Amino acid sequence: MKDSPQELAVLIRTVISESHSGPLPKAEQFEHYERVCPGAAKEILDMAKEEQKIRKMIVGLERRRINAATLVSFGMIGLAGIGILLGVSWNIIVPLGLSGIITFFLREFSKVWRSRS
């Protein structure tokens, strides 16, 4: 029993799928870019280095922002505690303490929310 050409094509056909993840292309792609456009490989490397610097800077700024927010939050809570010890009016102490606590929780909530998206 002979198979028709269409049936053979279905039997022989295979799908090759390739995936790559990372800031730089694979070595074969680098070589191809360089052949097509001399100097492209160096430009790609330079762009990857620049992106890495920017990411590092963003992480540092985010860390400083978090530290500053934490310091402000605990500072407000501390001021509320000092106010209690000194007998300052509750009209001042409660909003001050609550603002520190709310700031702290909002920061934590925004961190969780950003990590999910």
C-alpha cells in the first residue's frame, strides 16, 4: 500500500522550536549580526552593558526609597510614643502614629503589588 505525497508530508513534517532567554543573543546570532552589519555585535554588547548599569541604578534608588520610607514611618511612630510619654494631646498623637503605621503598610502593600505585576 503506497502512501500519497500529502500523507508522506504529514508523516515527515516535524516542528523545530527554539527558545532563548537573556539580554544577549546566542553566539550564532551574534555572528550573523556581525556579518550582516559590521560592528553590530559590539553595539549589542554596549547596549547590554548600559542596560545593566541602569538596572543596577534603579535597584539602588528603590532600596534608598524603601529605607527612607521606613525611617519616616518609624520616626512618626516614635514621635507619637514620645508624645504619649510627655502627655501631649491625643488629637496630635493619634494622627501622627497612624500616619506612620499607614505609611509603612502602604509601602509594603505597594511592594507586593509591584512584584505581582
